[in-house]
Amino acid sequence: MLAGIGYNQKDDSALAGRLAAEQAIEQSGEPAITFLFTTENYAQEEVLQAVKEVTGRSKLVGLCTPGIITRDGILEKGVGVCTISGPGIKAETCLQEITVESSWEIGEEMGRKLRAGGIDSGTVFIFPDGFAANISDFIKGMYNILGPNFTYIGGGSGDNLKFYRTYQFTEKGLRRNGAACAVVKGITFQIGIGHGWKPSEQPMVITKARGKKVYEIDGCPAFDVYSKCLGGINRESFPYYSMKYPLGIPAAGGNFLIRDPIEVEEDNSIVFVAEVPQNTVAVLMEGSIENLIDAAEKAASTAVSSLNSPGIIFLFDCFSRYLLMGREFEQELKRVIEAAGPDTPVIGMLAFGEVGTFFGVPFFHNKTTIVAAGR
């Protein structure tokens, strides 16, 4: 396989898309699959059309993100394109709306559409609206159809915390508040996943929750319990503490699935970035900046360890980690790129939720780094 990477930050939407795509294709040749990452600063339809005109018959999948990850740092404004070519590489894509009431069924429907192309194994890239409800059920629905013969990776789209509108792309067009997915065969991907958060309190039980909102923990108002665990914080200081103290849900192999709190409601319930199941056990988590950086480096090392000279690295890193770490995020990115090697093409995105797996079954994560090395 050959991978090409192109970036452009021109103000003109069509020009930025065309130049980024041309730069990528110069390295890869005619692509079988194209990945498109944009920031909110552009007319998304114009970017997509310009990229399609350059990439021709290539399948395409992508989304809008608050930041594009490059070897040189984060682009908070820009268009990023990755094109991949090679004999035997096949791809199918699907673009669809996600609704609250039937997210599982929609996931199953997308799984069936992807399977209809005849690809029975490979890698599934999942790019949902990061603000949608029941993304976890959507991913489980896809897995219910596609099963364990696939590797699952991806991230949620976002708009730099405006919480207004997100975009997802395939070669078929553009959708707002939906999901763009692709299945790719002919490239072997190895995944590393890590977050660096450690449990800091005794386990609690989520006694009342619905979707992304937790009403009660241990039978008491959720914010009252959260505040008590942190020594009695008030509502005004919640945004500061919520960045540093997410919840962890125990998962297989001693791992924790992170859930990121973002808002306190009038009734003292807490809204999270992703769903928190009722009656599940949860633990308050903490982590130093160095622990977070170490976890990202370990994830990258795991991804590349079993591949001889990977041809591409995809990096999906949580936007809230970027906000929390500030300038230290540069160190995290540096460590990941060093683990990838000096010559490996790297592209990625700041995500509103990350798609990855500890042991086969995909989950929707928060505050997590996912590295996928392909060859």
C-alpha cells in the first residue's frame, strides 16, 4: 500500500480541498480510499466537491473536527486528506442519520449496507456525530451485524464546543448530525488504546440514569455525590473539576471506560459526553499530565509493535485531553510520532468520543487516545 497525506489552510474552501487532495495523490497515486478531515472554518460542501474532483472514483469517508492532527502539530483551521492506494484494497462506505429512538437499528442497517459490498473482513472506520444520543447503541448495532472479523476504529465529529452542527462525509455526499462509515479490506490495522486515568475513590452505583444524563449516584442527586467526592465543590467550579475528574466504568481486563462530565442541570443531575448505563458501577478517576502522555505513548508503541514499517498511522485523540493539557499536548503528540517512526505518514483528529476496542468488541470512549497503525 501507498499512503499520501495532504494539508492546506487556504481561506478559500474549494482551493484548500483541491490542494490538499492533490498533495496527497502525488504521494499515493490513484486511491482506493480517501479520508477527509476538515475544520469548521470552511464551506463543507465546497471542500467535499473539490476533493472528489481530484480523487475521482475513490471511495471517501470523513468528518468535521475541531483540530486536525499532523506531524507538525494541531491545525485548528485546515483541510486534511489521506489517500491510500494498493493492489487488493477494497472499500465500501455508508452515510446515514442517527436518531435517538432507533440508534441500534440504524447501526444494524449500516452494517448490512457495508456487508452488501461483499467485504467479509477488514477494518471499519466509524465517524459519528459526537453530540448524537445513543452512539454506544449505534456502534453495538453495527457490531451485531458485522461481528468479530473486523477491526473497529474512529472518532466523533465536533465543532469546537459550539455544540451546534457537525458534518460527516462520504463520496455520496454530506450529512449533518449523522454517521459516515467505511469498511476497508486489504490493509492490516493494529490498534493501541490508552487514557492514563486511574481510580481515586471507592466504587459507586449509577442508580438512576437515562442516556447521557445521570440523575442519581448511590441513591442521591448525582452532583451532590460528585461534589462530596471532591471535598465539596460548587457549581461554579464544576467546569474546572469535571475536566480533571471523569468517571470510569470497569471494563474487561482491568481497564476502565471513561465518561466525561460536561454540565450540571438544575435538578443536580450531571450530563456526560456519552451514555452512562443505569445500575452500572462507576469510579471517580484522576490522572496527571505525565500519566496521560505515557498512556498515549504506550498506545502508539502497542499499535506499531507487531507491524514491520507501518505505511500509515491514524490518531484519534479526545478534544478534552487537548483542552486539559494545553501546551503539554505537544509532548503527547511528539511521543506518539516518535513511536510511529520518522518516515511513517501520520494523520488524525481531535475527537468528541473515540471508537476502539480493548478485546474485540468496540466501545465509545471519552478522554482517550486511539492509535491505528496500518500496513
